[in-house]
Amino acid sequence: MKVNVKRLQRDFDNIAQFGQLANGGVTRLAFSQADLQARTYLKQVMVELKLEVYIDAFGNMRGRREGQLSLPPVVIGSHLDTVPDGGHYDGVVGLIGALEVIRVLNNNKIITPRPIEIINFSCEESSRFRAGTLGSKVLIGKITKEALKQLADKDGISLYEALEKSGFNPEDIDNSRIYPGEIFAFIEMHIEQGPVLEQEKHHVGIVTAIAAPTRYKVIIEGRADHSGNTPMYMRKDALTAASELILGVEEIAKNQAGEKTVGTVGYIYAQPGAMNVVPGRVELGIDIRDINMEDKKSAVGKVIKLISDIQERREIIINYEQLSDEEPVVLSEKVIKTIEEEAKTQNLSYKIMPSGAGHDAMYMANVTDVGMIFIPSIGGVSHNINEYSRMEDVAKGTELLLGATLKLTQEECDS
């Protein structure tokens, strides 16, 4: 059994049109028109593949292929939504690979012992509502109706409102939950979003653990003043305070925390935003990640202390709000072993590695055994219009996904 590169490319090209930008990139924010169009396409393909499609109150879409036995399914998939001005591969490769797995099984008339499901998680990216992996969090009961009303985009549209506008039913969110035992295993195939696999010339990566973010929204309140008539020693410049904090985050993550700690200030807004006015207010977002919780806590503690020091020394006001504080996740030894054995069978060069980026897989680990397959990202570029992975590499990852999925569908089937 072989996957078909042309079919993978066709699905990729069809999805790429939804939210495509003139510069070659894509903006397909969660629950936007482009996202809803892509979902319609995905559902259509699932139906053509004779999958039973179910969409929950949060818009998570599952397509089920029945097996020989009435057992918990093996689930594969990823997400359709993107960051603004992003690339076409993040999330999508996991879905086109999952579709191709079903096509190969259908074409070869193979009925697996266990059912197989494809899943598209809603709102994986944090770009619109400043909170990510929301679809999987809904599935494990980590998101409440109240939270849906509190999370809002830059236009003030709440997640609750966006769901209603998209035709979903946020009032029924509690019924979207799944529980341990309902799913046998989950595998997510994804681009690496880093340079390691390409540089070390590996076909695939097999993920052992997923780093988790701690995120803060920070508001710095200084005083807006005339840039010409305000002496330097009398200024309360919110932007220079922010600059000190930004460089401090970099220094802490680089030299004062764990080996795998990373720190990012991903956005900054300065007001009033005029060249001849000392900035009086700044908002910025801090993201600290690690696969080791203690190292991450250490870095976060140092950042909080730095905020306090800057506030006292510069005599300005700095308020911060913790948006998330997630636990790093170790993936299933059983699934890792299954993927590794299949990689050896297929003579694939592989690397056992952690993921620095968060994925829905980390939350699915609360309810089932989870594994991840990485394929190379050319140049290590991601969340960027230049994001690129070779379709031949997608095909190799899909072959591995197919083999590992088949093996898992045959496990623990004795009744």
C-alpha cells in the first residue's frame, strides 16, 4: 500500500485557496469566512470518503470510518486555522495526510479491527482570541461557557458570539466533552516548525514531549508628553520601559533559565503612536515555554521580578495578566514505540525529539495515548508566508502515519 503524492497535493491546493493572500501566504483565522469555507471543503471530502461526520458545539469536526469491532477508535488529524500572514502547511499537512490514510484503506478495501476517525480541531492558533488549542481544551472539559464569553478578538467579538455567528451552539459546549477510554489512541502529524530535521537530514521526527506556554498580557502606563519640551530626566516613557522588558525576557530565556527555555514578546502596541509624543501607554504579550515545568517556573519568576524592578526604578505603573500557564506533556511510550517500529520497517531516517511548539496533541494526552510525527520544515520557517515543506516529505510522513495507525487499530482487540 502506497500513498499518492498527487492526491496529497490536490487536497493541499484545494485547501490553500481559502484565505489565500496575494503575497502567497494565507490568513485563515478561526471561525472566519475562510475557515468556514475550508471546513465545508473538508466535510465534503469526508463524506465522499464515506465517513460519518460529526460536528460538536465548538465546531470540532470528526469523520468516522467504522471497523470490524465496536471499539474505541484510533484518531488522526490536526487543524485548518492559521495565523495572520501565515504559511499553508501548519496543521493542514496533518489533515491531508489523514485523508490520504483513509483513501488508501478504501482503495485497498481494508476494514480495520478498530474504527479510525479524522479530527479537525477548532481554533488551534491563538491569533484571534489570544488563547490557543481551544478545540482540544473543549474536548477535555477545560473551557467553560463563561470563558467563551470572556475571550474576545481585537474587534471585541467574543468567542461565544463567533461560534453563534458560525452556526455552532456554544450553549451546548459541555456535551462536546470526551472521556478517558472513548478514544484508543491519537496521532497528530505536523510540520516541525524548526530547522533540526532538515539540517540533520532526517525524514521524520518522533515526538516525545511537548513544551507548554505561560503567557502574559502586560500593560505599561507611563505619561504621554511633548517630545521636544520634556527633558529626558522627567520622562515616564512607557516604550523605553517596554524595551527594557523585551530585552530582559530575551536575556532570561537565553542565559538564566533551562536548556530548552524560550521566551518571546510576540506583539507590542504603543500609544498614542505619534513621532512627536513620548509614548504614554504600551501593551505587549510575553510567551515563555519549556518542556520542563520547573525551568519554566524559574524563568517566569525572573520575568515577574524584572517587571517589578522596572516599575520601581522608572516610577511607572505596570500591570500584568496571566493568560495561560500550561503543563508540559510527555507523550505515550506505547504510541512512540509503535511509530518508531514502523519507521524502522519503512527504512526512514528519524529523530526522537521534543516539540517546542504547543499542539492539540498535548491536551488529548489527558484522555488517551498520544503520539506525534514531525516532517521537515525547510529553513525551519513557520508562522510565515515562506513556510514550506516538500510534498515528498509529507508523503513519507503519511506513509508512517498509515503504518502506525494500522498497527494501533489491531492492538487490544480481543473481546
